[in-house]
Amino acid sequence: WPEHDGDIRSQLDAGVRALLIDTHHWTPLVSDEQLTAAEPFLPPPVAEEVFARLGPLREERDGTFLCHNQCSLGAIALVDALGTVREFLDENPDEVVTLIIQDAITPAETADAFSDAGLDGYLHEHELGTPWTTLGELIDRGERLVVFAETEGPPPGWYHQAFEHMQDTPYDFPQPEGFNCARNRGDPDASLFLLNHWVSRPDSAPDRATAVDVNRHDVIVDRARTCERERGGMVNYVAVDFYSLGDLTGAVDTLNGVE
């Protein structure tokens, strides 16, 4: 179900510089019960209607895609999505982008897609345990795309294992009042810090009204600063639902000390 109102290029143009994306194969959808099992809040009569309307989208397709759980409900060919990232980098030579991939395809398939999209020259390879290259140095080198994978890892060298390099917070908060800074994934000494900042209710789809509230400038800034104090490290990535609602970019500017 939609967790943003803009596509990848719209997000990049709006100032988003880190994308959490999911890579998948397009597997067949064989029954409406399969839909209900994947999305418990979907009533069986609705699942039956959705299943019927999907038609040929229920069938398996070759290739690799970006989608969330079930590609028949909406997917983008991975190479096309990466091509959008390459076009943005081509047109914006002073910008650095990070991809954090929930990966359900192989590293070899991922590497092929990056190569086919023309991204090989942009990829940065970081050695674990060494200081990170600064943004300015990445720009000077032209290595303006940093890639992490949640499950797999190198090789290739630029395909970094996410939670060797970063730590994060929980991401399954059913109410905003439940937000906390507890350690979730990653070593406590990992150098990067991902703040997961969205509400995920098991009985409903992502909610824009909730995003308006939790994406407010002061809510993001206050939580980030609290987590920095509790965890002893600067927040490097702020992940939200519905980036265009609230004031995500303004909050990040404040955290970065940018007027």
C-alpha cells in the first residue's frame, strides 16, 4: 500500500537523499487468501475483489523489481528505477544519494541491474572500520551513490551490509506515543544511525493524517535529539512515511544546522 505520494524522482527533487527500497522477484499471486494472509487488515471480500481485478498481473514475471511484499499490487522494474537515480545524479553533480535495500534478490542480480542502469561509475566502496569519506570528497571523486543491503553484502565491494555499518531504532510503532530510541538492528558501535520514524498499525494501511502529525518539524527534531543523547551518536538518516506531509526537510535542515 502507498507509503508516499511521490515517485522516486519526485522525492529526490524534493530534497530526499536516502531511499529505503525493496527488491523482489515477481512471484505469482495464486489466491485471494494469499492476499489476506499478507495484509491482515484487508477484509476477505475486498481481497477477493482485488484478486479478481488484477487479472494477468497475478502471473509470474521474469526480471527484478521494486515492490513491497506483492509485486502484482504495484511494481517498478529495478533497472528503470535505478535509471531514474542515475538521471538525477547526472543532472545534479553536487548531490550524494544513499540507497538502503531490503533485498530479496541476489547480489549478482543487483549488480547487473546497477550496471545496466549505468551507475557503475557513481558507486562508492567503503572499508568497514575506517572513517567515512566526507560528502565533499565523495562529490570530488564522483562517487555519489552509497548502497547498503539489509540481508546480503559484499561482493561487490560497494554492496555494503547495512547493519555492519549502521544501527537503527525499532520500526513497528502502532502509535506515535510509542516512539522510542531503543536499539533494534546493528552493532551498538556501528558508525551510522538510522532513525525509523513512522507509525505502522497492523490493522490498517499507512495513514496520511498520522504522517502529518509525526512529520512535524519539532516532533522529528525533538525525537532525533533525544535519540542522539540516548544512543551517543548523531542521527544520519531519518526515514518517514509520506515525505511530502509535515516538514521533513525543514527538520533535517535544523538538525544539520542549516538556515
